[in-house]
Amino acid sequence: MTSLKTIGIFLFLTLPLIGFSQKLYLKTFGNNSKPAILFLHGGPGYNSASFEATSAQALADAGFFVIVYDRRGEGRSADKKAAYSFEQSMEDINGIINRFHFEKIHLIGHSFGGMLAIKYATIYPDKVSSIILLSAPLDLQTCFKTIISSCRKIYETKQDSLNLNYISMLEKMDTTSLSYSSYSFMHAMSNNFYSPDSLSAEAKMIYKQLKKDSLFKYITQMDYQAPYGFWKNDQYTTLNLTAELNAIKASSAIPIYGIYGQEDGLYSSLQLKELKEIMDKNHLTTLKNCSHSVFIDQRSQFVQAIKKWLKE
């Protein structure tokens, strides 16, 4: 295949799907003769801007061809006809893989993107070289319980009767409802569960530069149609993908890796222990002074782990 260098070049990828052409925001970093990595961003309702601005080039410099994109109807891939479903998202991934004529590709799934990576590898194992889960949940219902339990302890310590009342109300809600998940995440954000207690010197520099980057305006944007759509179509907040991940390990040759922050408030030590039991030895790393955005909070260690694993 002819070498294609697309460092820092972006395009809108036209995918002829479901009877019409849809333009997805997509950007590549590095040389496509190198091992290919597709980054699946978090959400639903978010975008790839934070990874694009901070870590995509660093990963390309480590010897990979890195592809970032915004899911259909999310971020910079505006689409009023977006279905917001795993099925449509997988079709778009296939479109990207076909566009670059790859037989297989490494999938890095951050947060909700990790759930999509597991779903995709379950259906298309022959197209996946490996799965790297970044702060990705297997069972969101367990995450909600962890968030609520941790918040209750914080509010009790602060003698915050108002928020304790809200937590009591949340505990009585229908756990399958979108409101339950939304309020759980709201309490997680208000208690800084997505941020480490202290940042490394490198992370401080990255966050400082990020605020000056032209992409920063997208980083603070969320689309609220996507969470509703994925909840309505796939009940994503109730999914437990532990069985699927075990099945991938048992029935395919797809290596499974994971990078999680030790200060990520969405996951308990028990959840991380269960992940470690699924993955092969040394395939799960938990990073200090690191929360949900592992590729920013500890970028050097993130790149080093990917380089070590995928070039073994």
C-alpha cells in the first residue's frame, strides 16, 4: 500500500451508509504504514477534541498511525439523522476501516468509547488487532452505586444535609432511567471525581496549553441528544459487558489492555480487581495522580504503555 502521510491534516470523511452520505469529522496523525489505532471518544454526547489536542500526536511520534473522529451526531460530526445506536456507530467504524483499506485496527476506547470497542470486537473480531480500555466501564450500574456511595460519605463528613437529601432521593429512583444516570454523573462532577487530587508537572503544562488551544471550545461542549438516543436504543446505562469481554478473551486472539486512574471516582478498587482478573498479567495498569482522562493526567506513562503493549 502506498504510504500516506497525514500528520496534522484533517478531513471530513464521507461514508455512504444507510442510503445517504454522512460526513464525519476525522483527523489522522502519523504515517499509515505504521500500526493503526482508532480512538473512540467518551460520552455519549462528547467528542475527540481533548485527545486530539493533547495526545494523538504524541502517540503518532511513538510509531503509530492515529485516527480520531467524532461519532455521528456528536461533536463536530453534525447529523440531524443520527440514530445514536451501537449498530450505526459500528457501521461508521467499518466505514473508516474500509476508507484506509486496513484489514485490522487497534481500538482505544475512552470511557463510553470502551463500551463501543467491546461491542465492536464482539461482532467483528477479525477486524480488531487489540482493545485498549481507558477509564472504560464494564458495568455502569456498579459505577453509579460507587458514585452514590462515595458522595454520601462526602456529604456526611461535610454535614451537607441538602445534598444528603438529594442522594436519598437518587437512591430511590428507577436505576434504569436516564435521570438516574444523569444525576449520578452530576454528583460525580460536582465532587471532582474526574480530576486527580494533584497533577504532575507534565499534566499541569498540558492543561495550561489546552486552555489556549483552538479546540478547547469543543472540550467543554456536550450534546444531550446522544445520551438519550443511546439510552432509548440500546439502554447503555444498564449494560454489563463483563460477559462480552470474557468471551472475547476466550474465543479470539484479541489482546485486551486497560489503563485506569487510581483517583478516578467512577471505579471502586473491587471493579479494578475484577478487570485485572479478566486481563492477562501485566495488561492492566493503574496510574497514580491520575483520574478519568488518563491520556492527559499521565500522558507519558499512557504513551509508554501503549508502545510497550502493541509492539511486544
